[in-house]
Amino acid sequence: METNYKVYKYRWVILGAIVPIIICTEMFWLILSPISSMAGEYYKVDSMGISLFTASYMIMYILCTIPASWVIDKYGYRYSLIIGALITAIFGILRIAFADNFMVVIVFQFIIAIGQPFLLNISTKVPANWFPLYERSIASGILTMAQYMGFVVAMILSPIIAGDYGIPGLYKVFGVIGCVCAAVAILFTREKPPIPSGPEVIKEDISIRSMMHLFKNKNFGYVLVIAFISMGIFNTLLTLIENILKPRGMTMDQAGIVGAAFVVAGVIGAVLLPFLSDKLHKRKPLFVLAISFMVPLYLGITYLTDFTLVTVISALAGFTVMGVAPILFQHGAEVAYPVKEGTSFGLILLMGQISGALFVVIFEAVNKVAGTVTVPMLCIVIATAIEIPFTIKMKESEILKSRE
């Protein structure tokens, strides 16, 4: 029996309505990251308190990603989108009324963080519902880029708005943005078109059995080690960017620019390096070169004091680490076969969230004991160097070899 498909122009409206709320949730994550010293002085709390505020997103993603995925599978992406959008908007507004009370603000931040997986985890379901096969990877890529845009916007806007209007003013601006983005997402999205745009994606349930199979896979184990360390460091640097740069005389505006350069260059790397990997039919050499290159780059971020040099070094670091991330995800899916991509990708992402939350706490603890940010930064350099032997031990997947 022949199946009829129809592609609707409204698919781009759907995508355009979702992108702003994804940008918004990532903005809310890093709202205090580039102004951590200002926030610490305002609330009279130490850097660990501000770091916990930001680490809330990683902690709650770990706890809520499976419930969010269940809602998407059971009721559809739009139910998940509405849950995430309402949580972001409502508690973003409520935070304005309690802007002076750090305990209430941090509780609201943890609640807002619950909404993130309900928004991010729809990035494959929306393309599957509305886009033909040949456009689904493009649609997923746009939703992923929206996350990166949220990082950049927070890094640039937070120091500017907080500098002009203070932290309560920052919450007001972001709160209004959250409400507008949530309203757009809820009003203009639909679950499915009347006629499917393409064949339905085979449903995949993440099971304990499939995960245990992956843990026994040595080649996938190397992927998990690299993801655990690299993604943990990435999340830590974004979370603590001002704390890292302030001891060397940089302002919060400069810290925001450095963070933005890191992410913008990372977006470029995430496009170019996977393209190069596919052209060369190679994954391993890029992993070895990238991780080896990160060691001197992180040393530069640790010791350099010139703003321009640090910005350039950070951009190179972002280009490299974010550039190889999609290659790592793809390699993980290839060596995990016959376990499906959703399981391998979900496990890699989960490892990165766990290490991100853990590394932030360790970074702050070491910084407090040592009395200098140089020591935990050197720990990052050492942890990066530890990855190199694992990249050398990696083997190209049989799937990739078969394409040569």
C-alpha cells in the first residue's frame, strides 16, 4: 500500500517558534556566569553559591531527562514544549519579585532548570513530525545551534544589562524575554501536520540492557571517558568564566566577550571539523590532534593576562573542543552499533552533564583550598592530557571503514 506524504511550509513557522524558547532556556542557565563576582557581592555569598546557581541546570538535567523523554514519547513533543516553556516563563517572572533573596532565587533557578530537558529533548521529535527525511538533519542542527546562541546571548547581554540596571533589572529583562518566547512557542506550534511529511522514525526505548551492552564495549568506553572529561571541562569553563578571568584583572564585560568568542568559534568548528572528518573518512586523528592541542590552549587560558590574547586562545579552544563534539557523537553511534543512536547519544550527553556538575564543585573546592584559580585550572590541563592515551587507543569504526 503506497504511503502519501506532504511537505508543509508551516514547518518553518514551527521551527521559528521553537528556536527562541530554546535560546531563552540557555540564557537563563548562564545568566549569572559572566557576572559571578557582581552577583556574589550583591547577595553576600561566596563563589560556590553562585556556581551552584549555574550548576542547577546540569543537576536537574540528570534528574529530569528521562521523565522529559517519557512525556515526549507518550504525549508528543508539544506537551513537553508547553511544560518547559511555562516553567521557564512563570518562574522567570516570579524570580523578579524575589530578586533580593538569594535562597528564593536559587530555588526558582532549580525549578527553571527542570524545564530545560523538556525543551532540548524535542530536537529530534520536531523534525520527525514536520520535516521530510532530507531536511531532518538540517532542522535538528538549527535547534542545536539555538542552544549555542543562548550561550552567546547570555555572555554578551548579562554584563551589559547588569552593569546598567543591576541584577534585579537583569531578571526583569530576561523574565520578559522568557514570557514572550514561551507565548510564541505555545501559540504557533502544532503537534503534527494533517498528512505526514515523511516516514515515521522508529521509536527507541532506552533500556538498562542496551546501556549495559555499551558499558561492555571497550571502544565505546573510550568515547565515554573523553566525553566525561571534555564535556565536564566545557561546562565548567562556561559556568565559571568570570571567576577564572577576574584574578588576572579582566572585567565582567571582558569575561563575557571571551565566553562569547569561545562559543561563536565553537559553532564554526562544529560545522567545519565534522565536514573535514567525513571528507577524510577519519575520526581518530582528529581526536588525537584536538585533545593534544587543547593542552597548550588551556595553559594559555590559565596564565595569559592580555585580554586580546586570551580571547584568541579561548576562540581556538572553543573551535577545537566544540568542533570535535559532533564527531565524537557520530563515532560513538558507529562503535555502539547495533545499539541505536538515541541510546548512545543519550548516554554520552548524560555523562557530560554528570561530569559538568561534579567538575564545578571540585573546581570551587580546589580553588578555595589553594587560594588561587591557577591550581584548579592546572587540574583541567592535567585532565585534558589524561585523555590523550585514550584517543590513541581508539579504533576507527567498522562502519566508517566500510565507506572507504
